[in-house]
Amino acid sequence: MIFLNWRPINGLRQFMKSQIERLFALYQALPRIESQAKTLIELAKHENVIQAYELQGEPNDSQRCQIQRDLDSLSDALKQALKSEIDKKPKKYYLPASANMDTTDSSTAMLLLLAESFLKKVAPKDLLENAKWLFDGANNQLEASKKVKNWRKRIYFKPLQDEFKGIKPEDELTIYQALQQDEPLKIIYHSQQHDEEREYRAYPVKIVIEPHCRLLILENPTHGDTMTFLFHRIKHAEIIKNFNEFPDRVRLNLDKIEKELPKHTESMFSRQPLDLKLHIAEHERYLIEDAPVFANYEKSQVSIEDEEVEFSISKVFVSYSVLNYLIAHADLIYVAEPEELRDRVVEQLESGLYRYGNYEKDEILNIV
């Protein structure tokens, strides 16, 4: 695999793609046969090169110099001369057969196909298409080295919900580009709570991909925090070029956001972390040890009477996912502390019993 450092060129940064994207565009545009070698101007007519350099017609002097520098960088990265000796002037370029960015070991090739299966469900199609050659190379290498066909059909990623759909492809791409370029977004969002569409303007902070949904986290300058949106409820997205109307950036600790992700992405029972003490029969303790809702928290346990154990879990962000888990397992897990959480579990259980109490026995069985 070839890894290239991106160094922005003064004055050109906001008008062109990153260096790695530009080199990939040139790699795709270069002919593979010397007799078909192209001049720099001919390469500049390739669709991928036009997009990478934001060209409008024939490149100007500054753009030609940048393309030439990138061709030299690509030559250095591939350790291959890209110039054809057929013509001295103008210079012509092609990609020798030995200049290959696709070759890697089989384990990495398999990892690339696993990534492709995942990215097909979560990444904008335009971005994925630009990297298609990379995944094709991994597939071809495995087929050649392992003598097995259809490697792509051996790996499949499927999200749990249809919430990965719904957003328009152009809006999806815009969101990724805004994050990549650190530019502010304007989004139109359908609020389920208010059953109406609302407009938000802010800088993107993070894209979160969970098994059941994708989330966009934006800065919230009003409260100095963040606000979170479901991808499939975003009805429109556009990058805002006028920076003057925005207040100062919100100072955020991305590591802290990662650690406190439920606080930023879920509906919360409590906005502040709580210390939990949970009682459970010793032979059922896996319900706490292996529970996904407690997976990111440190736990300690001590034995108590009647073959029970008490789990202490510190600084838990109690989302409604946590609350619902405790309600669903209320027959096995007892919330000893905090009292307000235990009371809420009891309240929800009593509410459920009251609701079922309004039905006849046969009706209850049908509902269950």
C-alpha cells in the first residue's frame, strides 16, 4: 500500500481536492500502454482530473504547475518513471505495467474487501466510486493468488435497520465533504418530536455510524455543546460559504465526546453520569457483564447474601437504552442505587401493569 502525506499548497487549498485525491485521479487517468501516452493537457481533460483540480477549461499556469508537481510526486511514490520516451516534446505520460498501487498482501486485501462491504452501506456512492480501483485490485489479487472466484460474495455487511436509507445521495456527499473541509453546514431536518422541518446552521463535529443508524453531530454555539441529527431525517444539506455570520467556534474535546458518546447521540434519562449499584443472582451476572449498554464502563462486584452479587458501575450516562434494559430485566436485576433510577423502573413497570389491567385475560395473551 502507498501512503502519501498531504501538504496544502498556499492559495490553492480551498479550490482543489486533497493531495491523495489528486494523485488517485492522475493514477486513474494515466494510460496503461506507452503508445497511448498523454500530454499534461490531455490528462487535464479526464473527468476525474477535472474534478480533482476544479478545472474550468484548459488549466492555467498555476494549475499546470500543480499537476506537474503531483505527477512527480506520483512517480516518486510508485518508484517508477511515468514519462514516455516516444516524444521528447511535449512530455507524455503513461503508467508502466510495473507501477502498481493495488498490490498488497492477502490479509490486507481481505481487509479492503471487508471495508468495501461496510462502505457500500454507509459511504456516499461518489466517494466510493473514486476508490473502486483500490477494491478491484484487492479482489483481483485474491482471485489470482488463491484461485478462488467471487471474493466479494464471501463478505457481506448488513445494517440492522432501514435508517441507513432515506437521505438523498447529494446531501449525503455534502455532509462528508463539509466534515472533510471543515466548512459550516446548513441542514433542513424533520423533527419527529415537533413533526416539522427545521433549519440548523453549524460546523460539523463528527459522523457516527452505529449498527442501527447514522448520526451527524454539529456544534451548538448557543449552549457551547453539540446537537445530534439522524441522517435519514435530514431533508437537505448544503455547505455555507459565507463565514461572517457564524459565531466563534465551540471548543470541543473529541476524545471526551467519544467517551461520552451516548450523551451526544441518545435520549437521556439523566444528563449527568450516575453511579449505579445493581443486584443480581450470581448465575445470572452475565446479564450485566455482557450487556452492550454497560460495555464501555468499568465494573466491580462483591458477593452479598442469598448467592447474589452487587455490581458497582461508575459514571454511567443513563440513556433510555439503559433504562429500557433495566425494565426488561427487572425480574432479574434490582437497582439498589440511585433511588431516582429505581423509582423510574418501578414507575414504568406499574404503568405497564395498569395498562394490561384494562384488558381481559384472553386479550392480554393476544397482545403478548
